[in-house]
Amino acid sequence: MCESVMFFCCSSGAGSGRESVTVMEGDSVTLYSGVKMNQQDRIKWFFNDNRIAEITGDHSKICLDDPCKERFRDRLKGNNQTGSLTITNITNTDSGDYRLEIFSNRFRFSENIFNITVNGVSAAEQNEMNRKSVKEGESVTLDPGVINNPHDEMTWSFNDIVISEITGDQSKICTDVQCKERFRDRLKLDHQTGSLTITNTRNTDSGEYKLKIIINNSSSVERKLAVLTVIGSSVTKISVSVVLLITFGAAAAVFFYCIAQKIKEKRTVE
């Protein structure tokens, strides 16, 4: 399966309070409430009209009935500060309408609907999409296969460490010392597609690369985009070094042996 397949999109009807999000199976999706909660606020989340979560300022209740527990199996997480709902390791059975209801003394009752469509792929296809191999020293491009929306924010991470961010026409690459030391100006971003290019790859670049996109401040999608394996020439370099060392040692041994033989022959003649 082609790795550049589009794995999510987002659209909203003006004034309709309805958002559409399309994701690939296995992604993590976060649906935002758009509010900062206080102790008096109460948020309810429904999936196809069945309540799946209730969040207040100090606690959250997830999957209060057995059918919900069976369906989501600890894959739902509620945020007490924002009221957002996260679905991890999403499956095609999670497709449907997620309705948000907000009860607050600061404003009237608010409602919003997120329609999630999950595009399923087989485990073999998913593994094939995620795996990438490159020889050390070569360049590799990780392409999400989307056109970057100026209102969206893209964040790349390597082994769960943030390495770059794109917001509109602005970008940040390796903002911490550890990242700068590891990649040393070898990362490049494409603002049109959000793709990440790693130049002059090293075996220390092997690992898991994830892409998270916050869509119009209403939802976000996180996906493990690639598990990169750099086939290091360092082993080859070590092998060559060992061969050269052995060859040099053997030549030196032969040289000194010949010298010793000549000295021995000279003494015998004398």
C-alpha cells in the first residue's frame, strides 16, 4: 500500500456545529471541546447517542456501562482541564457520530458533533506502510500525503521527542540541545505537504517517527508514520578497518621475519 495515502481530512459546515474527521485505523484522535473547564462545568460525550464519558472539573467517568467498556476497552481518555476526548488505537468500529454536550453557568448549553470515519487497513498493509529502510549516508523523506492547511499545526516526533513543528508558514526544528546535537541541521521541512526529510542518515536515526496534526483547533490526529531502520555502513567501516589492520599486521610480520632471516643468514656466513 502506498505510504503517501491521505490518512485524514477535516471540514466543517458553517454554523452547523459539525466537524468531519477521516483517519486511518490505528491512529489516535483527540476531539476538543473548545473550552477551559472550571469546577462547575460538566461535559458529556456520546457515541451514536450512547453516553461514553462525563467530565467535570475534578474527575471524569469513562464508559459507565458494559457495552461501552467492551467496545472501547480502555482506549478512551478524558481531560479534566479542557474536556477533550481522546480515542487511542482507533478501529473501524469506532466510525460514527461523537456528540459533545457542554453544561456551564458561564454560557448556555452548547452542542457539537464530530463525525469520524475510519479507513481500515490490514495489519500486513499497516506494517508495510510504516516500515522504511535506508542505507547510512542516504536521505529519506517521510511524507504524510496531505496538503498542509495554514490553520493546522503539524508536529513531528522521534521516539516521542518533538523534533519539528509547522504552523502556517512558520517552522521550528530541533528547539532543544539534545535534538540539535543528534540531527545537526540534517532535518528539512516542506511547508506545502508537511513532509520531513532527513539528510545524511546515521544508524542513530533509526526509530519511530510520529506525526500529529491539530486540525483547525477542533481536533487532532496522531499517527505512527514510520519505523525507520538505517542500515549502517558503520559495521562495514569497522569490518574494513579490521581487515586493513590484519593485513597491515601480516605485512609487518612478514617484513620483520625477512629481516630476521637475513640477519640470521649473515651471522651464519660469518
